Amino acid sequence: MNILRTARLNFKLMDENDGALLFDLDNDPAVMEHLTRGQVSTMNTIKDVFIPRMQAYRHPQQGWGLWQVNLNDNDSFIGWILIRPMGFFTTEPDFSDIEIGWRFKRVSWGKGYASEAAAAVADAVTKNGDVKTLSATALKANSGSIKIMKKLGMKFIEHYNHRDEFGELPAVLYRKSV
């Protein structure tokens, strides 16, 4: 699957060779604030945890994986869009409900790049007739991500508690039918 270039952005499915880009992005505490409470990732975490997880759900024909987002004018990497089945790492993943997520460098915030990229990637992957819904989650305090969900036409579904190795925080689920 290919994602069509937009007026400002181009896309490439990331793979195990993109560790340096992932590390650079995850090395900003502000970027990681709503993910790891600001704790940055080490290169070992990228290599030993993040890349193997990405490879587990990466499926180029379905469009699943991390889509590298680059500026057209200088081809610089500014972030990524995640696409995978909801609940992929559970015993019952939902292949008709596709999760979308994003992570962008702070220098790109507030310019509409995340919304533009998410819309382009979502448009391509939801053309698969097996996809019935598009879902996204965020911590309740992550107003930037929630704004993107709303721009994508997603509606609030529920509040829940997100649990991870750092504890528990209030989160939200948004979804739309495709």
C-alpha cells in the first residue's frame, strides 16, 4: 500500500532500519509527556522493544505499521502515523477496527501536520472493505491528540483508565465508522 503525497507531506512505511529516527523523536520529554510521563526512550528500548513491537503488526499490504511523515520541501522527518488493528496485542484483536495514532516532533506542532497526515493515512487504509471503524485513544489530558481525533470526524466513545508500567491515568476512546 502507498499513501498519496499531500500538499505538504509524503509518507513511507517504516521498518527496522529507522531506529535513529524513532530515537530522535522519542528523545524529547515534551513529545513523550502523554506517553511515558516525559521519560525519553533509550536506543536500547527502541531496538529491543519498540522495533520488535512495530514488526509484529507491520503488514505492508494492509497498510499496518508506522508511516513515516516527511515534509515535501526538504524531505525531513517530522513524525509518524500508527496503523494497526485495535487490540492487536491482546488475545482478541479486532481486524475490522483499525487503530490510528501519531507522534510528531515538537517543532512541527501547531501547523496542522498531524491532522493532515492522519487524514491521508486514514483515507488510504480505510478503503479496505474489511475495515468498518477507525479508533484512537489518548490520555484525557492530551488535548492536542483529542483535537486531531475530532478533526478526523471521530466521536467520543468512552472514558477508561489507561494502565501501564508507570501507573494508571484517565484516558479516552474516540471512533468513527468508515
